[in-house]
Amino acid sequence: MDTKEEILNAAEVLFARSGYHASSMRAITESAGVNLALVNYHFGSKEALLEAVVALRLRPVNEVRLKRLQEIRNRSEELNIKPDLPEILRAYIEPVFGTGESERGWADFANLIGRAFTEPDETVQKILLRHMKPANQLMLELLRAALPDLSGQEVFWRYQFLIGALGRAIRMNSSPGYERLKKNFETDSETLIEMLVSFASAGMGKTEGRVGRR
């Protein structure tokens, strides 16, 4: 493993377990076994280091998401049918749990994502949202097509509810701090994905009592 990779791994662990702002450059350099000059040489700043961690882990997830979502859109357009809501949700949710699951550090990055949504940090959120923008835009487009009876406002907020539930599930599934809470309800990733899809399908597809206008 080269020096740059060592720094990335150390930063990922500290950002995930202590939070971005609580993780000092000194702590990162000590964990990686390097000096500050090397970190500055490779990355320039702590924010740039966070950007590199996010890009390394999130890019393959979003590549899978975009490919699957684009396939759903193309098929629905070719057949002139509404895209299937559970299929859309599964295409968005599954890659988070499936891609990189066996890679070193994936649990720490999953915890970092979960932390970003349950303990909002402006710097982390800004970087995450920038990397997620293409997938988010396509996701909203497909949700509007799948839920034509809902207003744009409702689709937007129901999508935010989905992101919140997904972030919480990721955090609980990957953080050792939740072991006591879930000790009687240990759940494998495949089962968790199915529960999330079922939960989100019911919540997003429900039209009674809707608000707003398109």
C-alpha cells in the first residue's frame, strides 16, 4: 500500500468514527504514520482529503446507480410505460450495500455516509451532494414519472424521507455503536434492502391526503 492510500484509509476511518471536524490533520498523520508535509503534498487540505475519500468510495456506487436507473428509464420510454417504483428504489438502494461491501474500509465509509445524514455537517453534505447530483437528478425524474398523481413538491419531500431512512439504515448497519440497540434484530444486508424497498414503496406510492399542486 502506498503513502497516498495509507493517508486515505486513515482519514476515512477517523472521519467515519469521529466526524469530519473532530478529526484533526495531526490525528490523521499520526494514524497514517506520515508527516503533515506529505498530506499537504498529496491533497493540499483536509477538505480536499475528504473530497478524495468520498470520490474513491462513492464514484463506483453512483456509477452502478446511474447505469441501473438509465436502464429503467430507457425501458419505460421504449415500452411507453410508467417505470416501476420498487425497481427504481432497489436500483438506488442496493448499490450502497452491495458495491464495495467486501473492500477494506467500506464499513467505515458507509458509517461516514450515515453520519452525514443523521448528524448533518455542512462540509461533508456539500461534498456528498455534489458527487450524488447526477444520480439524484435522474432519481427524481424517474420518481415523477412513476408517481404522476403526486405533485413535484410531494415527490421531492418523499425522496428526502427516503434518503433519511436510507442514511439511518446505513449508519445502524455499519456502526458498532448500535450493536446493543439491534442485538435482538440482527439483519443481513439483503433483508435490510428488501425492508427498505417495501417501506419506501408504501410511503412514496401512497396518494391519500397528499398536499400541494403540480
